[in-house]
Amino acid sequence: MTGEFVLPESWRGALAGEVEQEYFQQLAAFVAAERATGQVFPPQGEVFAALEHTPLEDVRVLLLGQDPYHDDNQAHGMCFSVRRGVKVPPSLRNIYKELRSDLGIEPPAHGHLVEWADQGVLLLNAVLTVRAHEAGSHAGRGWERFTDAVIRAVNAKEEPVVFVLWGGYAKKKLHLIDTSRHVVVQSGHPSPLSARHFLGTKPFSQINTALERFGTKPITWELSS
């Protein structure tokens, strides 16, 4: 696969069959055409950042988002995360609020979640690109089929994984997960519109309890300032 959609090595065995299919070739052509005529987020080279930072063999938690952030400088290829120096978006502010309530962790002044990714938290959006300032503009173009394959690849791992499904959209992926082997943590979405169904659900302690039960070390949720 040429261009910007080169799979990170650890994911090639599981996903090479996807990028060779016609739907993915059409998706790649669509994204290239969108980039040629306007701005697309995340920037070229960052679309697979979540897969790059969290190799398949290292995935212990899969946190599923929906669509990349669509405002300037926000999206960098990991769900809910923004780079340092970018204002923390409302959904992530609520995630931080719950982190404080659940584990007593004070939120950092930034929204860069790469330290979670490097510990085995796959920060996966269901759709991996978006036209600037147009939420959902690349939905239904094939990304969902590709990221379903990512979820299936994680589900196929021998070691149990914690799948985190926040909101109705994420919960629709439950059928891809073998709940007899893996643990699912689900609640409302942390966006301000549905935060009342998210705040107070203690997802971080649930995730760590499950990981400890699996015999693996918990995630250090505290981010360096």
C-alpha cells in the first residue's frame, strides 16, 4: 500500500488483507482527493498514529472513539487526544473530571494521551479522517469496515483485553467482541451532551481491576505535566 496508508509492522499480519481490498483502495483515493482540494485532519502521516504507538502485541485496552476532532491542530490520530499546547476539548475535560473523581488524579494542563497509548491503550477512532470543520464528513466511506477489522484483530488475541465503549455509537461494536474472554467497560459518552451518563461510572478503576484480574499490571493513568 503506497501513500499515507502504510500499516505499522506489528499490524500488517492482521490487516494486510484489508488494505489490499477494493473498498480500501477506494477509501484511500477518496482521502487523497479530499486532501488535494482542501484540509483533512489528522495531517498526512498521522492517520495510523494509534496503531503506531500501540503495537498489536501490546494492546491491553482498546478505547473506541468515533470521529477525529475537526478543528485546527486538534486531531493527531488518537481518539480524545490533542497535542500539547492545544486547548483541552470538552469531552476530554469530562474524561479528566472522571479521572479525578474515580482515582483522585489531578488533570494535566494538556490533552496529550500518548503516555496511555505507550502502555497498551489503543486509542482508536472508528473513522480515521475528517474534512476540516465538518464533523462526520468521512463517515460511511470505508473507515468503519477497516476499524472493525482492527477490533476483530484485538478480539482474536489470546490474552484478554479490556474494551472501553463510551456512548451509543461505540456500544454498537459489542457484537465484534467475545465477552466470554474479554472484559467490556461501557457507559455514556463523555461529551457535554451525554456526560451525565458518563460521570460517576468509574471506568478507570474498572479497567485496572480487570487488568489485575488478568494478571497484568494496571495502567498508570496519571499523565506527566
